Amino acid sequence: MYKLRLKSVSKSFGSTRVINNLSLEVETGEMVCLIGASGSGKSTLLRCINLLEPVDHGEIWLDDFDIAEPALDPDPIRKRIGLVFQSFNLFPHLSVLENITLAPCKVNGKSKKDAQDHAIELLERFGLADKAGTYPDHLSGGQQQRVAIVRTLAMQPELLLLDEITSALDPELVGEVLDVVRTLKAQQMTMVLATHEMAFAREAADRVCFLDHGSVVEIASPDQLFTQPAEARTREFLARLLAER
Amino acid sequence: MPKLNRRQLHDQAIRRRSLVISSASLFAVCAGLVLLVPMAPGWTAVKNSFFNWDVLVKTFPKLLSAFVVDLKIFLWSAPLIFVLSLAIALARNTRRPALFPLRLFGALYTDVLRGVPVILLVYLIGFGIPGLGLPRPYNSPYIWGTVALVLGYSAYVAEVFRAGIESVHASQSAAARSLGLSESATMRYVVLPQAIRRQIPALMNFVIALLKDVALLSFIGPIEILRQANVYKSLMANFTPYVGAAIIFLCVTIPVTRYADYLLARQRRERSV
């Protein structure tokens, strides 16, 4: 069963076409990694799925519902789709606990008590229980990103979009954030993850999708894509990556 | 006492030398003022009409109680300005087509009212509207003077709020919207709290300016401190009550100014971290 289906999606900023006639399916419980050079459209694609950017053409089906329909109110759809940003984007004026409970209280109408109980349960699960009262500026980058993930999980999303969530982190902090993603994968969370961490994509993804100039060049199992890419452009991209190492 | 290293000894010597130089120059300036000003030909006359101790002692209590009127006008104007200017800033920020008239009004309001001196507003509104022949409690200069201050100040303060709103990075709104918060909830819980916090030092400057500008209402009637000083000046043919009024103002504005500077410095420190 598909959780998400993109059909011929296009998106332009001015005269630049960032997403070009892109189609992609993601099964329920599946984790798809998007790889590709900077500017290949990974981030924009995730923002389009979350309806932060309206698409120009094409359809985005969430379950059996085309959410790209322009007349739809995006708010009830967004709360079903979590998005974690490269730069964390925690709310600096709110404590960790308040960051997490804001949306459950104001969007889902949960009582403060229920929202806090759930938030603390999540924080405990990800080893952040002692940070509940702390403000984001006093956390390390890795802790901030883990809190950002927990903030998204508190809305109990059906689909989680992760936008280069380790790119802004010091190398020694990457591991703790990727561990969170591994945990989520073990819990069958449906995820689309844009990443530069090829080793992680290879280890954890169910399928890897190579994007170039806003379209899907190749999508395959990690083993196949990294060892026997079918497309010349995929081979070039991987060869360039290897050369940079 | 710990032994100082070469650098610390050097710094200490420099500090001592600057202390000596600054004290010496301060002393020279003060001595100059004290010795030279009384040598001016009109000094005795000025001293008698501006710095007359007896007049000051006699008028000070009444001036102080008149200042309470200023404080009252300030205290009810400030929250009104806060609310109105926030409403105008939000109106100028709105994108909804149904609210376009509000947005237009917000732009017109700030353009027109920022372009008129507050004293003119006080005259026009303070004399003009009661001139329509309103019945008794509604023709009070307290009401219309307050309205003039609130209208004039809200135009400026609205711009401060608007700048604050625009200074909150778009990624904050994106994060809030991605969690399902509506546009208005995003503004209320995520953008505005950060915007206001950032603009507190700028807002403090308007607090100080408003404190002083309450005295403009003296032109339309309320017996506040400046008018009281005016009355005494005519009565005693002496300007000392003005100096007394200035002292009272300074007793309030200097601490507030210092506090605003402290907030500004603290903010700068926090941002540089």
C-alpha cells in the first residue's frame, strides 16, 4: 500500500524549474532516501510534499487523497506530515517542553497535561528527559535536532520528511541524530529523507532515489544503486563523491 | 597578592595613567564652569530668576503633585498605544484580500500620523473635537489629549512592531506551519513573542519620549506639571519652577533611560554569543 504518490509534479521559482515532472511512490512503513547534488531539488520536493511550497503541476496523493488540490486548506494536512529541517528551527523563546507541546495543544486541542505527559514520554525515549526545561540556545546541535524530531513526532505524523537533518551538525554529533532515525525505522515510520550521508542511506534505506535537476534519475535498493547503478548520471554522481573523499 | 605578569603590569600602568588624566580634565572643566560662568555680566540676574532656592522650595511640592497628573495620563496612554500600534502592525502585515481595506488603512495611518508633529495633533484634536459641542464629560481635555497622544505615538510604535515581525526569520514560520499551526496561531505563539522581545529596547525609547510628551497636554488645559510651573512663573515672575519641573522629569527619565541602555547592552551580549 502506498502512503505517498507523486504524479508528474513540477515546481518553478520564477523561470527556474526546480522540480521537473517528478513521480515517486513511497510505501507505508518504507524509508526512501533522496540523494543528489546541492540544488537537485531534494529540499524543495520535501517542502512541496508538506505544502509549504505550492506545486505548479501534478498530483500529490497522501493515502487516497490528492493534497496538491489548490482549494484545500493545508493546515489539517500538514499536521499529518512531519517535516524536520536542516537548521532545526526550534522556537528560541520556548523551552524544550513548550516547543514540543505547542502544536499538540493549539492544533489538536490536547490538554496541557496530556501534551506534557506525551512530550516527556517521547523525550525519555530519546534520552532527552533532563532537557525538558532547557531553552534551545543551551543545547548542542545534535540535541537541538533530536528535540526538533521529537517536536514533530508529538503530532503523531503518518509520514515524516527529513531534510538534510545532519548537514548543519559537527561530525561527532551526526551519530546521535541518525540513531533516532534508526529507532523510527524500527518502528515502521514512513520516511522520506534527503541526505548527503551515503553510508547511512546505504545502511538504512529501503530504497534510494537519485535526483538530478528536479527529476528522478534512478530509484533502486541501496545495494543495487550504490554498486550497480543502471544510469550513467548516477554513476557519474557516485564517482564524483568517491573522488572527493 | 598574586604576582602580576608582564601584560597585567602594563595594563595596570595604563589604567592608572588614564584615571589620572580623566580626573584632571574633569576637575579642570568643572573649575572652569564654576569660576567662569559667574563672571558673565548677567549671572546674578539669571541666578535669581532660574536658580532661586526659596522659590524652588515653595513651589516644589505643588509641582510634584501636578506631576502625578502626568504619570496618570502616561499610565493610561501607554497600554492603549501598545494595543493600537500592535493592531496596526498586524493590519499592515495581513495578506488576506478581505482585510485589504485594513491594510490600506494601516499604511495611510502610519504615513499621515508620522508626518504630523504631535503638538499639532494635540491642538487639532484637543481643541477641535470638544469644539463640536460635546456634552460635559466628553469634552474633557484629558480624553482628547490622550487620544491625540495615542494616535500620534501608535503610528511610530506600529513601525517598531512591524520591523520586529519582519526580523523574525521565515524559517520560524515554516517550522510552525509545518506542525499544522494556522497563520494566526503562528503569528501569536511563534512570531510575535520573538518580535516583541527583540524590540523591547526600541520600545523603551518610546516610553521615555511619551513620558516627556505628556507635558504637551499643558497647552489644552490639564493642570499637569508644565502648566503648574507656568502658573508659578507668572505668579512669582521667576523661572525657577521650570527648573524644578525639569528636575522632577529627570528623576524619572534618567533611571528609565539607564534601564533601556542596560536592556540594549544585554541584548547585544546575548546575540553575540
